[in-house]
Amino acid sequence: MTTTTRDPAELPAQLPDRVTMPLLALVTREAVDEDYVHAARKRAAAGIAPADPHRTPLRGAAVATAVFGLLIALAAVQTARNADVREASRDALINRIGERQQEVATLRERLGSLRRQNDDLQSTNSRVRGQLAEATVEERTLELSTGFVAVRGPGLRFNVSDNPDGSAPGRVRATDLRLLVNGLWRAGAEAVAINGRRLSTLSAIVNVGISITVNQSPLTPPYVISAIGDSLPSRLEASTSAVQFQALAAQFGFVVDRQNETELVLPAAPAAQLRLRYAGQESRGPDNLEDVP
């Protein structure tokens, strides 16, 4: 076998690094080389001996290590600070949550107290309303019995006249009318009037001479006695005073006409009779049995 050799002059010339070296490595090397050249020129111009080529990489590594360590330390410090801030924020948030929970518990306790107070006030209101209703009924009853207000309702009407023979014993007297009026009160009459004059607790039915006066006003026969109340006809029959009046009427010949009325209207008592010096509630109506001298 024959070996063929070439003349060295015929071999192609070796290509420079700029052609064969990768672009990134080339840029890095040239940048570093230019930095070294620039630094060497500055040292030469300043009269500083050139640096030991064997120590320069070590110094650079030390500087890089120091810088890296400093960065790590700074990062650690910043991390610790951030941790402290986060821990402080967490503690503050926990404290705020605790404060809000305490406020909620206080508000719940206050709400319970207010609800109990509301229940007590409602109970008191109901009780006061009941008392007010009772007081209103009592006031109405007192107004009726004392003659402070006009009254309208069903009742009885009596027309009483003297004996037609004109005899003295046959003349109706104040005591006779008082028996009838007292019988009406005991039968449950709410209001009574004689000839339109309302009777009150201070009214008096008296004889002045041969005349009968009510509330100091003289009356003329016939005497019209009007009474308002429920179940008066049946209850009047059981009244002792009414029975006595009927006996006197039969004995002396009084003319008595009784009528049941579906609606009567009685006025209020005179203003002079409404100026009370004493007031009290009794179980029955007024009983005017004594003549005023």
C-alpha cells in the first residue's frame, strides 16, 4: 500500500479563534481581556507594579465570595425582618379578633338585658292597660252615679200626681218621692231625675211649705221620675222602698203611671252640685231620708 503525503505548503492555513470559537465564549473572553488590559494600563500609568497573575483569580474569587456572603446575609436579615413583621401582624390580628369577640359577647349580653327589659315593660304595659281600663270603668260609674255627665239608655218613667180629691192626706210629699227614688237606686238605676232635674250624691228632695224642691228648685205636679238602668222593672219589685211607696200610693190615692222606656235622656247635674267636697264609692245609690231644714 502506498502512502501519499502532502506538501505543508499545500495545507490550508489554521483559522483564527474569532472564526472557530463560539460567539458567547468569544464575547466573554474579549470583554475580560479588554478589562485586564485597561486595568494594566492604568496601573502602569500610575507606576504600580503589575499584579501577580497567580493571585488575581484568588482575590477575585475572595471578593466574589464576600459579595455573595454579604448578599446572603442581607437576604437572611431581610427574611428575618419580614418574619418579624408577619409575626407582629399575626399577633395584632389575633388581638383584634379577641377584642371583636369580646365586643360581640358584650353586645349579646346587652341584647339579652334589653330583651328582658322589653319583656318587663310589655308586662308592665299590659298591667297598666288593665288598670287603666278598670279606672275608666270606675270613672264612668262614678260619673253616672254623681251626675257629672248626661246619660242615655233604657229605663223606667213614673208619673206621680196628688189624689184627685184634693185632700191634704192625698198630697204627694217629699218623703213619698224619696221612697220611690231610693227604691230605684237599690234596683240598680244608673241615673235618676225628677222633672228633668238630675239627682246626684248631694241632691236633696225636701218639702218647703207645701211644695217639693229638688236641688233647691221647686217642683210642680205631676212629678215625673225618670230612671235609666238595665232590668229595673224586675228588680224594682224586690225593693223594700218601692214596695212601701206602692203601699202609700194605694193608701192615700196617689195617681201613679209607670212606663217602660227603650231610651231615656237625662241631663247632667247642675254645676253647683258638681263641686264635691268629699267623694267615695258606695255599694248602693244615695239614700236621702232626711229633710233639710
